[in-house]
Amino acid sequence: MVISSAYELHPEACAYLESLRAVNASVNTERTYAGRVALYLSHCAERGIDWTRPTLGQLSGFLHGLVQEPLPSRSRVGPAEPRYRDEKTANAILSATGRFLDFCSTRGWVPLEVVNLLWEPKFLQHLPPGYDVGEEGQFQVVQARKVKFQVAVDGYEWLLPGQIETVIGLTRNARDRFLVTLLAVTGARIGEVLGLRREDMHFLADSRSLGCPEDGPHVHIRRRGNNLNGALAKARRPRSIPVEADTVGLYSEYQYERDRVPEAAESDMVFVNLFRQPLGQPVKYHGAKDLFDRLTKKAGFAARPHMLRHSAATRWIRGGTDPDVVQDLMGHVSSQSMQPYLHSTSKERRDAVERGAAHRRTNA
């Protein structure tokens, strides 16, 4: 929810969040958009701006203020170096603000001309592979943001096999070891893994006794909207992902650990609290984030759930797996979503240059 400084609900912002909930947006998405909308509303309230009728200059001022104003200090022991948002984050906040204002315009709360301040038509000259422009080219014109920072496109981060083994080795219990391993071998999203039920774990050599025709041990990813921890699978289409015997063995170790906590017996969720209250309750997003924050600190390099997902896709692609199969394993609807995984490594780039140099010397 979004509230004012007087602890009163902001009706339009709450209605927007309710619209996200209505289309089964994840809890993380809803939380992120709530915070970004609240930043915009707070900016307007502090400066006496009518949030329903901002000018282009005021929206630009909001964008630039996001990177100029220091963030609250996290230090508990005294003064610390000021922290600032980067331009990419500021763009994302203004983008969320634009979607909020667009939603409000459909309800008559914000004039349409305000929304038009943020967007302008843009003709796509360089189309990504596989992009469908429509029968008459109607999809070659898209709406682009007018107000934004020009930022470079970030590279995609993944972990090398040795780094993944390091992270797994730093886990302190069987549950966390199985969680990290499952993310690494399946390429599933953290919300999909936290939303797993015991019935989704088909770890038998033959699952026909369970009414499942899939061969070998595998995990079923299903979208459910009633998980107590708020976990939600992003992909609406269910899918299954094969796993290896080592992963099944880690699950058995985790079950042995879990069986020693009586409160966990009542939950059908796979990942539950075993070491802190409330015992037996499903692990939530912030619990998983705390785990990866600790592992990152111990490992000395960044280790996040989505990096494990990217690592799995990279491993499959480099292993010669057909891109259509990888797309299915990842739960992507569009083949365009596969483009981030079709990258080259620094070694591959260097090898290419060295081969070119060797060819040039040979033919000199």
C-alpha cells in the first residue's frame, strides 16, 4: 500500500497496486512499483506540485533529483559515505511513474495530455532478430520515453562453474545447499523455486505412478496465486525441468534435516523456515535475499539468484542445446527473450582475435 505522511491511504496509488495484483503480478513487482510511485508522490508533496498535472519541467526535475539527492544512510555506527542512485535506476523509477500516471488517465484522474508528456512514437530502424512488425508494419512504431537519461546497456552477469561450486560450498545447511543447487541446475526464477510444493518434486526414475509421463527425475514449475509466502511463477505456462541424481541426493539430505523440525511437517511447501521463527512457514523473498547477501559477502563476488538462472542458460547454449529447447526450459514465451544468453565470453573473443592474427601471418 501507499500512504501519506499522515498515515492515510493514497486511493489512486492503492488502486494501481490492486490492478497489478489483479493480473497476478509478483509480490516483488508490486513492492517495487509501490516504492517508486511513493517516491514520485513524496516529491510532489514536498514541492507543492499537483501530482495529477505535472509539467515536463517538473517531471525532468524529479528525474534529476533522483540521482542528485543522497540515499538514507545504512550505517548504524556513525557517519558514512553518501550513496546515490545511478541513472539507470532513476530511469526505472520514472518509467514506473509513467505507468502509474497512464493507469490514472484511464480512470479520469489524470489528464491524457500529462501522459503524452512522457511518451512519443519511435520508428524502429534496427529490429531485433525474430521481431514481428505486423502485416502492415504497424508494430515497427513503438512508444518511447521522452524524459530519461541516456545510459549504456549493461552486460549480463553469470557465474562460472567454479564460482557456483564455491557458493554452494559456503552454504551452512542442507536446505540452503539444495536451494542454491536447484537454482543453478534448473535455471528457474527465485519466485518459481520458492513457490514449489512437495507434489512438484518428481524425483523417481519413473513417475508414471504419480500420473506423470515425464521420464527421469524432474521438477514441475506451476504458477499459483495462493502461496503463503507470496512467491509467484512469472511464466503462466507450466513446464517441467529435468534434474540429475546429485540434485535428488541433496533433496534427500534436506528432507532428513527438515524431518527434525516438527512444525515443518504441516507445510506442503518445499522450502520452509527451519532455523528461525516462524518455524515451518514458507521461506519468503526477503529470506532468500538475506541468504544470497551472506553468500556474496563470504564468496567475495556477487552471487544472486538471477545470475544462477543466466548461468544455466549459458551452459545449455554453449553445450549445444537447441535454442528452442533452452527457451522451453527457461519458460520464455518469446524467442526474443533468448537474446541476452547468446553472448560471447572474453576468452571466446580473444580466441577469435588470435585465430585471425594467426591466419593473417600465415597468408602474409
